[in-house]
Amino acid sequence: MRRLAAIGIALALAAGACAIAFTGGGVAGLPSELLRSEYPGYDEVASWEFMSGEYDALAEAGASPEVVLGSSELKPGPAGPAHPAAMFSDGRFGATSVVAGRAGANDFWQAIELGALAPRLPEGSRRAVVFVSMQWFMCYRDPQSSFPGVFSQGAYDAFMANASIPDGIKRRVAERAEEYGAHVSGGSDACPLARATSAVDRAARERVDDLRLAWRLRANGGAGAPGEDGAAADGSGPGPDDLPETASGEPDWEGIVAAARERAVEASSSNDLGLYDAWYEKKYDAWLSGAQSGWKIGEEGYFSEQELEDFELMLEVCRATGVEPLVVIQPVKGAVYDQTAYTRDVRARYYDMVRSACARAGVRTADFSDREYDPLFLRDYSHPSDYGAALYSQALYGFWRE
């Protein structure tokens, strides 16, 4: 009886939430202008209605949106106006980016999101840019802690509904999602009643999160947060509209990259490592101390085989769904990491591992691993400076314009 009562309560909650959604209370009922973010927050990344709604709104407006997936390197504010999320935020130079990336949004999350989005991408030109980060593979990796925070039940359901994805891949995704703590439907629970109850619980929980997000978007007049746009955090400095262009309307890459390099020089004047002054002065010592004391190499070694499996799974999903990926191989700050357990030789093994996986899958890369010792490419231990962001944008634009 208790079980039946619990099911009844869950059904009532789900029904109530759905009733609110049908009256326009959910994300799906928001005006398209509210479904736009240069850098989605955790609740937006975890909402399929937001992510798919943003893409659909741009596509319906004729913007030909370009999907860019990664993690915290996609935050535009600290990396200047030539960062991809800022430079291509509103169709400048004929390109509009749809960016999604937060800590915990790793290779497995990308596999699900790409499989869910693939049917929406234009036939004959399905493509996506995928940033891959060494941090996801390192010894402190903890997907059971980080993945549930970015998991989207809606994206998972859309992934499972994609008929072009083989059943074998779907089974692997279901098993991995359960292993990472997402507790999705179609897992190992064989009891039909338990599955039904779990599905109702998830539907109600997803709807509540959706309503909460919709309320925030309405209250704030849209997505994003102060200081996360393409201009300087305080509103000063150049913005994306100030980027130079050629007479034909193309980006003036020589001018864009040169100006971005100058900004990186100015922002890192206090040290020889090329670290931006604010991070160097406030965070560098604590970061280095924590890395030296906390990065303990376990039985698995320096890099996670499980994360490599997730990366290869993402590439399999791309192949199955006809999505052509460009994998951006990011560097880390060599002079900083050399002072930790992840020395130059260790990092070289990681880069070779990723390159080899891409070669086996026949996937193209934009390989920036040779920028490890370019002091101006990264503003801290792994995130792009103005200069690095401009070079990323140049690589993406070239891929999109082929």
C-alpha cells in the first residue's frame, strides 16, 4: 500500500507539473529571445528544452547555428571579444555558435548531446566542434560526482529515440549513465513497477527543474550572468562589434589575432609565465600547492581508460548519426604543469592517446598541443587567453567555411 501511495503521489506531482507546463510555465513556453546564452549555466545545460529550444529558435530564424561543445574553456568573458562564444554569438561574419560546456560536461555528456541534436542538424552538412580537455582524463576525475549535475533526461530520451544510433551503443550509454549516477530509465532494474515509478519520479523532477529555470529566465530577461559576455567583465574594453573585417566582410584574422595577442601581453605583465595578473596574484600559489599535494596517481595511472572509452563512444555516435566532428585538442600551461606529477613526458602520452583515437575514427583535429610552452596562449593553467581564444576562433571559422 505504501508503494502504491508513493506512486500515486508521484503521478499527481507529475500531472500538476505538466499542467503548469501546458499553460506556458515551462522553458518550452518562453519567447525565443530568452532561449539564448553565450555560455549556458548548469541548469541550462541540464535542460533539453533550453538547449534544443535555443538551437531551434536560431535555425528557424535562418541563423544556421553551429554546435560547439566542451567545458569551462568556452566561457567567453575572461577571454575577450575574439573568443568563439562571443565572436560568433549573433551571426557576425555569417556564423552563429551554439555553445555548451561546464565542468562535468565531459565526453560522455557530449556523446548524449550530439546523439540527441543530430536529427536537428542540416542534412548533408551535419557537423560539430568538440573541445577535449586533459582535465577530464586526470587522476582526480570523479564522474559520479560531476556528471549528475549536467545530465539531461530530455537529451537522454532524445538520444534513445534516434533511430540511427545502433542498439549496442544505446545499451552502453544506458549502462554508463547508471554507473555515473544518473539513474535513467531502461537501466538494470528489471521490475516493471519500479521502472514506472522511477520514470514518474524523473519526469516530475525534470519538470520542476524546467519550471524553476523558466522562472529565472523570465525574471532575468534571458540567460547568462553578468560579466559572462564577450566584453570585459566590467563592461570596458573592446567587444565583438569592434573586431576588424576585410573589405569582403570576412574576419581580418591578422588584425584580430595581433590585437588579441597585445591584450594577452597587457593582461599578464606581472609574471613571465603569461598568466593573467588577477589569476596569478590571487590563485596561482594555491592552485599549484593543491596540484602538487593532491594529484595522487592511483592504480589506473595518470589518465582514465574509462574517459578514453567515453571519448571513443562520442566519436562512434558521430559516425552513426552522420555528424562530422572537429576535435579541438587543447594544451595546458606547460611551465606550470611541469611542476606537478603531470610532466612533459606524461602529457605527451595524453596527446598521443587522443590523436590516435581520432586517427582510428578518421576524425579531423585542430591540434593546439604544441602551444603548451607559448606563454601567451593560456591565461591560467588551462583556459585560453585573448590570444588563444582568437586562434581557436580562426580554426573553427575555417572548419565552418569549408
